[in-house]
Amino acid sequence: MKNMNDYLLEPIGWVRSELKKTKDAPRFYTEGAPNARLELDARLWDAMEGIEVGDEIVVITWLHLANRETLKVHPRGDLTRPKRGVFSTRSPHRPNPLGLHRAKVLAIDQNVVSIGPIEAIDGPVTQRTVIDAIEARYPMLAGTIRDHVTQKRRPFLRFYACGEDLSHESPDTPLPDPVVKGAEPYLIIGAIAGG
């Protein structure tokens, strides 16, 4: 931590859900959200002692696809309603992209907790999710890293992580843990020229 104004968040688990894209997620868990699994870091399993099947829990998620520049939205995306500050809404787009999700514990097996319903999106960090987040935060880059239509990465760009060239890996392959945890950078290198 650099100073008292900087905070470090470390993931302790990952949401595994049939929801893969924000457009497919309901706005609230009572509006048709599916059940999901929490895969917790096995080193922290003792912290789960006392939580039982049937308990209601609050799951805090990192909204990795959030646009952190958004300050006002139309509540529930309804353009007929006046814009409000994001802190007074459930919008995932906010400067502090933390999600709070109420869920019921359905089953516990080793370090996997089945919960539901929950409107959180599946959580592996892949090249695709990183590029999705970059384009959400910096819309002016949309189309420069990958094609608008095919979503294929541009051939003049190279993608590196942990000293390895990932340019020919599937964009859905999970990134190495040091990148996910912020210990190593994910690098996009190339020559992009305007014209």
C-alpha cells in the first residue's frame, strides 16, 4: 500500500455462473437470476466455519466490466426516468465497482459453495474479459484492439503475460494467476496509426 488513500483488493474466490455477458444478467437477483457456484481459495476455507446450507449470505464481487467513469445513469436503464447519481442506483457502472449480492447457500462441497439466485457474471479473468473492460472504460479504443464485428484481435498487436506471448492463445483462456492478482502486467503491444 502506497499510502492511506490506496487500497489493495485480493480475490478470495471466483463466481462460476451461466451468465457470461452483462447484457444477459438480470438487474436484480429476484428477476430470474440463475444459481451459481463460488470457488473459494482453499487456503481460506477455515473462514467458512459456521456457514451452513440454508444460510443467507452477502457476496461482494468486483464488477470487472464496469465503466468507472460513469457518474449518472437512468435508473434501470429506463430513458423516461431522469438521470440519478450511480450511488443511488444498482448500476454496475460506478467509480467503485463493487457488487453486493444477497444469496442463499444451497450446498457446500470442499471449497465450492453453491448459491442462488445471484445476478453476478462468471468470473474468470481472460484476455477477452480484460479487453471488454478496457473497451468499456475507454470506448474510443473500441475497434483498435479487436474487430468490431468478428471480435478477433488485430493481427498487428501482440499480447503478453508473464514473459509469454499469448497472441495465438484463445481469448477465453484464463490469464496466469500473477496477472489476475496484479503482480504481473498484461501487455498489449503494437503499432497503431491513425489515418
